[in-house]
Amino acid sequence: MSHRTVVNIGPFHPLQEEAEFFQLYVDGETVVDVDVRLSYNHRGIEKLDESKTFDQVPFVVERVCGICSASHPLAYIQAVEEIARVRVPERALYLRTIVNELERLHSHLLWVGLAGHFLGYNTVFMWAWKYREPVMDALEVATGSRVNYANCKVGGVRRDMTAEQLRMIDRASDELRAPLEMLTNAVLDDPVLHARLKKVGVLTPEAVKLYGAVGPTARGSGVPIDVRRDDPYAAYDRVDWQVITAPHGDVFSKAVVRLLECFESVKIIRQCVRDIPRGEIDAKVEDIPPGEGVGHVEAPRGETFHYVRSDGSNRPVRHKVRAPSYNNIPTFKASCIGLEIPDVAITLASVDPCYSCTERMCRAVDAETRKPLYNFAELVRLSQQKTERLRKS
Amino acid sequence: MTDWDRQPETPLLGFVGEVIESLGDAVEAVEQCEARRGIARIRPDRTVEVAAKMLALAGSRLATATGIEVRDGVEVLYHWAFEPPGAVVTLKALAVRPEVVLESVANVVPAANWIEREMHDLLGVGFRNHPDMRRLVLDDSWPEGVHPLRKEFDQVLDRPPLPPNQTSPDVPGDRGGAE
Amino acid sequence: MALTTWALRKSLWVYHVNTGACNNCDIEVLELLTPRYDIERFGMVLVGSPRHADVLAVTGVCTRQAMPRLQEVYLQTPKPCVVLAIGSCSLEQGIFTEAYHMGPKVDETIRAVDPGAIILYVPGCPPKPEAMIDAAVKAMEFLKTL
């Protein structure tokens, strides 16, 4: 008779920034099941939006998740524009693209840093976050804030960018290429990382379809889905870029996808800065007619999906927000089972879960005595020790 | 039924038309059929069969589902995304009052597991044969039977009483007690 | 000056609690560790357990589910400790005041279990890292007056 143990992770743990409660059911060192409890971060935004006007909602959805604070408003706005049949001016589309790609750069660099930290590579953490700073500066210069941009509105964008601002964004993203290459080579060449990340937490393409996984989590399993290409919005169909995929579905593939996507983002931003047309930045929108609309946007973590229904008044009747992590976190059920405990931290991190989006805690307890065995910090420590062992051997 | 239904007969064209057509007589009405967007109303007793058919189509995935309270009950909207060609087909099923119950599609489409639990929490939609109907998004002290996304719930006036203050440094329920 | 207070003002160890924030304040808190802001030069480190902490950096609106857990974390922290309420949400719940899943505000939640708690407020949505460094320095100055 095997001895099943429950490992609780959370709700408050130091390294992922948010509260979420995972329970790992382990048999010895091997994970046999995973369970997640949400609610720690549930704020009731969907109800709140029903009491706001169409123009106020973007400021609320921006705060669904701080990291995707350009994608969520854009998805909402596209849904409303679909209801009102608005034609957005060209220049606004390019401006939206620039801010969204800068957001992707900062989010992917953030993830590379955190993943390095989970594996005990604190140098990677420090470097990645150091190189992320110029991106944050560019965003601050262009939108007025490091993280909440408030640049989109129904019909266009709120603020134009001057030639100087655009030049600065261009320079910042161009200068990012050398450090990105260094980070990518460091990851691709390191034998310890290969040993730690390859064939760990494998997510098959079948599981991707069943769980509806999106973004780098799906693309790391060789499923080439990307809203930017499949259902083009903003200016993505006017620039030249590639959808990055990696075939194996393991943590390594997901890391590779994210790193290579950074290069694509740099490419997109530079083309947008080069090609941006002059002209209006917003279209006049009078009333939002009755109807329903769907808006989806490729956020750094995957497709963020918004549904809006209007009854012709100035407030939405229903606004549904579905963030990418909501679909990606349940894939742990497919990818974590059979893993050893030290590999769990990085597998959980590999989908870049965003709990504010999803809302949620993680700790390991003994099923019979209900005593905590590990907390997330200890899981990370176990993970770091395993890297250390591999490095020495 | 919503008050602003578009023309009764929407021609079924293009990729979205083919998808809706493949569902056969499970479709009650087509409300929108455009190049990349489609909305169709399906028979509420056939959600599982429809979900299995949709999942079997190439490139499909369940993006999410939305619940909306309407006059006759709660409308459950399944949003199916297709890549390629990047279309979103929304299938509406109405869970009528007073039971407000539908058959769960989570056994066929695991992606629907969480969202059905969430709709059960927030709107009080019952899902028959759901594999794991525990509370997901509302907190432990939230009373049963209070559904915040229902229209009669006022988000300020109808808030239930807060959980008691913590006096000992130990929260019951977190120590492996989710079940 | 008690021995504990004397020891406390030398190097503050921070435990970070998210009680339902949107992540912005949280990434800005992490940002403090990284090369540009490098808060470790003040002897501050983020630690992995409230039992090791001198400062609780609380972000977020304090949802109903997080409320008892925040109180538990506060009770587990050795006293005296300083609470840094970071961001508009933890001050006044900001844009989310009217939402249904709100608990009491962060300061009310903590004062309910310890009326004499030391709470510092850092406004902003999110506060800039410079503002948080300023708050940390003010916390050290304040501890000297105890």
C-alpha cells in the first residue's frame, strides 16, 4: 500500500508574487495529483464592470493583472469596437502594437529572471531584470507610467507618441538584442539547464487541445496558435514576424519559445516605429449600440479573452474576462503528474502562472497528520539543490 | 431570448457557417454568421453532444464559457476558438428557471472544468454530472446560495458578513483541508 | 530602547504578502532587489517566512479569503514589526472599493488583531520603486524613535 501525502504550496510564498493555494498529492517523491484553490485574489471585477461606464471599464480591466495591463484593456476595447463597428485609425493601431510588444518584452524577461531564480541561477535573475529596465523606461516615456499604461480607449488611443519618444523606443529595443542573445545562448549552451529542464513537465499537444492551453504553453508543445497571426488585430498583419514554436512540450521548450519571442517582439517594434503613418489617433464613438462582441488578444502568457454584451445603455450588461493562466494552470494536472518534488517548482513556473488574472496558495502537508512538509520556499530550495548536484556531477 | 435578436434567418456562409451547419438539428437559431465570428443558439439538452462534436473538429479549442442572467434563466455561452482560421464561434444554451441546470461538458472537454465551477459559484448554474463540483473562486465563509453575478445581488448592499478575525496563528482548512 | 528594537533598525528583513493585488505592486517590490534599485544596500532582504521577518510588505485590496490569512501572517511575525501597506489598493482599496469580494482594508484587518500595529502607507498605483525605498528608509528612521 503506497503512502499518499499532500503537499500544500501557498497561499503566501515569497517567490511567485501572488497568493495561490496548490496541493500536491505525493507518493514518496513522486507527484500523483495536483489540486488548486482559487479565491485569494478574487476581487469581483466582472460585477464591478457592470457598474462602470464603457469608458471607465478599461481602467478597471487594466488592473486585472499588472503584467498584462496593455492586453486586457485592448481585448475589452476590441470587443466593444466589434459591437459599435468602429474603424480605428491606422496610427492608433501601430501605437497599440508598440505598447503591447513592449509589454511582452518586459513580461518574458521577467519570466526568464524568475525561472533562473527557481533553478538557483540568481545571476540570470539579476541580469534579466537589469536588461528589463530599459524596456520599463521606454514604457514610462511613452505612456507616463511604468506599468499601468492607460493608452487604449474605445476608438483609438488616448495619447500620441512624438518622434522623439518613438526614437527612444526604437533605440531601447535595438539595444536589447545583444543581451537577449547572451541570455539565449547561456540557456541553450548550459548542460546543467539541459539536464534540469529537458523532458521535465511534458505537455503533449493532445493535452493542449483538451485543456485549451494558450500562448507559450501551447507553442512550447508544437501547437502553433497565436491570436496575433490567426485573428490579426492592431497592426500585426502589417509587419513581418514569425510564430515561434518548439516541439517537445517540456519546460526547456517553453523557455526557448519565450526567449525567441523576445527577438520577434524587437523586430515588430522596430518595424512599427519605421512604418507608423501620420494621422488621427482616435475615431469618434457616439453610442454603443445593443449587441455582443468578442475580443481576444495575445497577451505575453497567451490569449486573453473578453466578451461584452451591451443593451444600448452606457454600461455593459455583462463583461466576461478570461485570462490566459485560467486555461494554463489546469494543465498542471497533465504535466506535473509523475514528476519528482524538486522539479515541481520550475514546472509550475514554466506556464508563467499569473494568479491575479486567475486569482489564488502552495504548501506540502502530510495527508494523515496534516502537518506541513514543504512550503514553496523549500520547494525552490530543493530545486536549487538539485541544480547544484547536477552542476557538481 | 435577448431583445435585440438579429434577423431571424442568417445565411450560413464561410468557415463559421460550415461549423454551425455540422452541428445539425442541435442548432435552434443562428444569430450571427460572419467571416470570423458566429453566434448560434443550441438546444440546452444537447450541450454534451455538441461539445464533443466541436472538440473533434480540427483546430478547435474551448476558449472559455460565459454565464449571463437573462429573463428566463441563465444563458451559458460556450466560446469555441478555431485556429486556423482564427474564428470564434459562440454557442448559447439557456438554463431555464427555476432549476437553472445544464448537463456538464467537463467530462468531454476538461477545459470546461474550472469555468463550470466558477459559473456554479457566481451564477448558481447547476451542472449535472460535473466531475468535481467544489467551490472555486468564492471564499470559504461565503454563504451557500448567494450568487454575486445574479442581477438582484447588489455588490455593496448585499455583501455577506465578513469571516471572523483570526486570533490564533492557524487557519483551519489550509492544512490539506480543501476537501 | 529595548534590545529587540535596537537590533531591528540595523537591517530589516521583508516578507511580502499579496492579499489580492493586480501584480503591479508585486513586481515593483521584486524590482527593488534587482541591480538598478538594489535595496540590499540598506541591509534589506526578502525572506521566505513571516517568522524571519521584521517588515511585512502588504500589497493588494485584502479580499475576504485573504483577510484571515493576512491576520495569521501578521500574528506569526515576531514583534515589533512594521507593516508597509503598498499601493492604492492596500490603502483604500482604490478602484475596487465597491466590489463584492472585498474584506476590510489592510490597516483595519491588522488593527483588528493588534490595535497598536505600526503601519506605514505607500500610495501610488503602483508606487514607483523610489517611493518604496523612501518608505523603507522612513521605517528605519521611525524605528530609531521607538
